[in-house]
Amino acid sequence: MAFGILECNGTLEQVPGTAQLEVLPSKRMTHLKKGKGGDSHIVLIPQPSDDPNDPLNWPLWQRDSILLLYCFCTLMCVGGVGPLLAVITFPILQEFHLTFTQVSLLTGYQLATVGAVVIFTSAVCTKYGKRGPFLISMALLFSGTIWCAASTSYDTLLGARIIQGLGAAVFEAITFALVGDLYHVHQRGSRMAFFVVSQSGLLLLPSLIAGQIGEHMNWRWVFWLLAIFLAVGFIGLLFLGWETTYKRNKIVSSLPNTTTTNELEDNKSTHFGATHVENTELESKDPEQFSATSPIAQSRDSFKKRLRPFSGIYAEESILRLSLRPFYIMANPIIVWSMILIAFSQLWNVLINLLIAQIFAVPPYNLNTAQIGYILVGPMIGGLLGCLLCGLTSDPICRAISKRNNGTYEPEFRLWIMATVPIFCSLGYFTFGNLAERGESPVVMSVIWGIAFVSVQVVTSSIGSYVVDAFPESTIEVFIVTTSIKNFVFFAFSFFMNNWLAEWGAARTFNTIGGIMLAMSATVIPVYVYGKRSRAWWHAKVVLRKS
């Protein structure tokens, strides 16, 4: 038992996700590629090839720059499109003579569209790479935003929101997989936290700015200005958003990811990822070949060639088969658990965001559009602090525990930081509802919302990193289905959440939300304890059977 994680009691000894981070003396491990500088003792997982077009071989500054570009686009496409409507709810409501529920449904239908098309988007990205779908999505988002700004009725505004939903799908789910494409395991924790800053930490920044624009100019200008930023993001992706998908050799790329030194030397047969390699085959080859290198070093594609929207086929399966794959992975209980926890932790924040007009635009607060926008400062700062917490602690915690675990890394180590979630949920949700019902200071309410929002970052970053490391072959599908579930659940909530708040009151509503989150966070304990056994079961019974 490693730090409370139960070892496997079956015949499968090589468990996917378990990795030897610390370099130990071994003939088999000698030629594996390792990190540089302070990470020179760490085996690179996955192993990069010798191909200069392999994203893992690109300069780190270049990979970080690409991630930064996608973070900007994600902020505009997820933060700018989804929650933007919350602060300009009242002027839209007055101009088109709507109810709060009708305005909420403008976001509800947009998210339902994301949930409906995201499965197909996943299949296209898996088969043809990510660059093309990203460019198409940016074009759809730009055109949908222009349509929103020019809308003359509720129906035309609703149609524009649906177009935005078609474009937002890839940015709400696929971008998580970029971290796995561009970085090794020991680099992912901080980058995942940095990405979560754009995906949810700074999610409310566009809405904060929109409050000022809506109050002093016009709500339509919110969409005109968003369109300008989307155009900037599209140009950036067109020239610098190169393809990050890479079709690597399954055997050599997964070799160090699923085995430890002793297992490589002692086992008669070894399972690597989704590939079965007999020990006789290992012994018949020179150890040099286990450096996971390509036999022929190629030259890197020219800048012009990198601008191709589609660069090849990365999966042999049909689009139909790939579209059905996300439903297949739902047979894995750990994956279903991760989907539910990520989806619901984000759901409550979306609910608060779309209920703030109903809470603060009426007595006793009577805040205007700009003042409602100021309330978003608290959760925005809380989101940044949450991401900072995860970014500064995730990788160091995993390295420290792995070192004490004889250099062996387990993906479950990513879940340690989840111990802070009950604290932030209790201080956030229970306090927010009770203070709102008493009409307490909007400044205090903003701070409390920020505390609750920290828990969203911790859940998303911690479990997101865990899934990327534990089930690398299913990363895209996991986040695709999570996005679909979250958006359809929110779509259902958008029909009754305004009436729910009106009938129950803020205290009872948010006490219920807080209780649900506490119960969900408690499920981390059995997942942590039985996680390795679950990974072994899934690999032995499902993945190997497919291969």
C-alpha cells in the first residue's frame, strides 16, 4: 500500500498511470530520455521521439507560448460567450420585454448546443487533429457574436446564441487535451492550473468589463467589442496555433509510463498501455531502442507547412465509431465519477452567475449593470487564487510523495489537494445564501462568492490532472462527455432555477448546493484508495481486450 492506495490483487502488474519518475540503476532504463537541469533525474513521460515535429520536442518557450495563445482564446470563447449575458440581463430583459427565465434560456440553449455537438467535435479532433476544428470554431464564434450585436428580437438573439454554442464546443472540452499533447507528466500540473485560469479562473473577467460597457454605452457594444477580441484570437491561431496532435509509437511512448524498473526486468510478459509486448521481444532488441526514438530524424516542417488547417489522419476508426467512443468509456466508474464532480462543481458557479441579476438588481440591493459587474471581482480573484494554489502545489506534492514512494508516481497523488474543497465549499455556499437573504453588503457577498469559486478551481485542476495521467488514452473523451453532461444539466436547470430561487429563498437554495458539494467531495476518499485497482481492472478487462 503506497500512502493509502491499495495495490492490485490481480494478475496485471503493470498498471497504466503508475510511473517511475526517479531514475534508478537499470539496464532497461539507462537509455530512456530524461529531463534537463533540475529535472535531470526525472524520466520523461511520455517518451518523446526523435522527430522534430513531435510537440514534445519543441522548445519549452514555444510550447508555453502556444498554450498562452489558447488560454486567451479559451477566455474569450468560454468566458466571453457563456456568462457574459449575466450582467446585461436587465437591459435585454427591458428592451425585449422578457422574464428572467427567458434571459437565462438564452444561455441555456447556447450550452445545450455545446452539449449536443461536442461528441461529434471530439470525433473530428481525434481523427483529423485539433487545428482545423479550432479555426472553424473561432469563425463560428465570430459570426455568432456579430449576429448577437445586430439582433432585433428575442428569436434572432436566440439563434445567434446557438451559433455561438456551435463554435464554443471545442474550446469547452478539447483544450484540456492540449496539456497532454505539449507536456510531460512532471510538467502538467502547473500548466493544467494555468489553463484552468483561462477556462474558469478568469472566466468572469469579460463579464466584469461588460458591466461597465452595458451601463455607459449599450449592451450591443458588449458583443461588438467581444467580436474584435475573437478576431484577434482567430488571427493568432491562424498563424501560431499549430497542430499539437502527434501519432506516436504506442510501445515506446508508453514504456516508462506504465512500468517501474523492477517490473521491466522481472516480468515474463509486460503490458504497456493498450499494447501487449512479450518479454522475448524486449530481450531480442537492443536497449538503445527503448529511448523511444524514431529510427530516422526528420527536419521540422516549415512555417508555411505548419499553417495547414489539416495535416493528416491520426485515427483509423470512422467518425461514427469515434463518436460512440465517449459513451463506451462511461463503463469506467472512476471516469464517471470525475465527470460528475467536475460538471457539478462548475454548474453551481454558472447558476450563481445567472442568478446575480435576480438577487442584486431588485430590492434590497437595486444595483445597476455596472455595480453588478463589480460583484464579479471577488470570484475572479478567488479563481486566480485557486489556480495559483493548484499550480504551486500540485507538481511539488506529487514529486515529494513519489520520492518517498521509492520514486514511483501514482496518479492518485493528484487528489491530495482535494482535501481543501470541503473548507472552501462550506465557507462559500452556506455563507453566500444566508448573507444574501439578509441583504448584507455586496462587497462581502463578492468575497464569499470568491471563496466558493476557489473550490471550483481545485476540483477542476486536481481531477483534470488526475484523469490526464490515469487514463491518457481517454483524455479527450472524458472532457468531452463532462462538457456534454454539464451543459445539458445546466440547460435543464435554466428552466426552473429562477423560480427555485424565488420559492426557496437564497439561504435554503445555497444550503442545498453546499450540502451536495460536501457529499460529493467525500467520494474522493474511496476513489483515492481503490484508484489503482480500478485502473488495473479497466486496462485488463477493457483496453487489452480491444487490442
